[in-house]
Amino acid sequence: MRVFCLAVFFAVLCLRVAAYTAADAADPSYLGTWKIAGAAVAPWSTPQRKPDAGERARLMGKTVVFKSMAIAGPQPFACQGPHYKLSDYTADLLFQGAFDEMRRQDKAVDPDKIAAGLGFTGKVIRTLETGCEFDFHFVNATTAQVGLNDYVYTLKKQ
């Protein structure tokens, strides 16, 4: 009887985890076409590392399409076989921890204030982890941001 109860427990646990993961990954809100509508020099950029204006010009106005099995768009955003996961990040985790790194170098830096300056509100920021090179951070349901080479690119849902 004890073995049976353990088997049922693990089966239910596995089903719950699978359902949660499938529901999270199947959230259709991020699927579709997003246009790169803006770019700003990233807060972590320094005068010693001048952002590449040519790359910015090449990416502006282009679209990134989140499909279930691929991300289509200009390099370096294109990706085959993404593994989508929606997560809740705090400001210090945004842009691969860039704001936290800034704070470690200067204790006066406040990641929440920097994030607010980019349009993020609240303590929790919904983030699409792609399993590719980039994570996309949602300002709201129709606006996302991604960091690349000392720029923060703003994408708008089409």
C-alpha cells in the first residue's frame, strides 16, 4: 500500500509540474510579431565602450517573430528551437544582471530606479527566457526590452 501511495504521489507531482510548465510555455501573449521600435544607450554603457551606431541602424524597424519552434528576425536575435519560459525578475536581474553589477561597483546605484527610468514599474518584471542568447523583459503586454551591445532595444507588439 505504501508503494502504491508513493507512486500516486509522484505521478500527481509530475502531472502538476508538467501542467505548470506547459501552461507557462504555451502562454500565447509573447508569440507573434514584435517590431524594434526604439533604442537607447544602455545605463551600463561607459564612455570607454562606445555603442555601435551601425548595429543600431541595422536593427531599427526590423521585426522579431516569436514562433513556437523558432525566433525569426535579424541576427543575433534569430534562434532555432527556443525553450520559452516566463519568469518574474527583479530589477537587479534585468539584462543579465547588469544593474546588479553596476550596484556592486557603486553602492549608490539603485537597480529599481534604473529600471523605472526604462519604463518598468513595480518590483516584479515579467521576463521571457528563450533558451537562446537573449531574454526579453516586458514593460507591459505590448512592450518588451532586450539588451545588446550597450543598447537597450524596445520592441512593440504588432
